[in-house]
Amino acid sequence: MEDLLQSLERRQTSEKWQRGGYKSVLQVGELLWVGEPLEQSSGDWRASREAPFVTIGMAGFAAIVAYGLYKLKSRGNTKMSVHLIHMRVAAQGFVVGAMTLGMGYSMYKEFWAKPKP
């Protein structure tokens, strides 16, 4: 009976995947892994629209790290560890600054920019 239920569930999941209801379905032997439904994937975009400073902070972090790695060869006689520490502090400072600006902006919208009843 249990095998029949598993087979039926696998068939229904496979049919839903073929209709485009899931991002991905992976079957390895008897195991069946189902990815998240497509309807929930838009949550990432919604979250980035609601908190754009987090996305800006992550992009700035990636840009600073990329620039630091690019400048790694032309660091002169600066030690590698000092260069990496400076790069980490700059990237971390950018992220903290972006999140602080985002928090300040959301506080402004919530407390000062609201029309008074």
C-alpha cells in the first residue's frame, strides 16, 4: 500500500513539473527531490524591492572584493595579509553603511513622512 502511495505521489509531482509548476524535479533511484514552486520564486524580487539597501550593500561588497582582487598584483611592498584586511574592512564598511542608510530611510518613511491623522 505504501509503495502505491509513493508511486502515485511521484506521478502527480512529475505531472505538475511537466506542466511547469515546479522549478526542478530530480529523481535518483527511489528518491524524489522537488524544487520550490515557481510562484514563490518572485519573493526574492519582492524582498529586494522592499529593502533595496541590502541589495545595494551586497553589490557594493562584491564590487569592492573584485576591485581588491584586481589590485592584488599591484599592491607594491604591502603585505598580503594587510591588503586583505583593508579589503575586508572596506567591504564590510560599505555593507554596514548601506544597511544603516536603509534603516534610516525606513524610519523616516515610517515616522516622519507619514501624514498625520
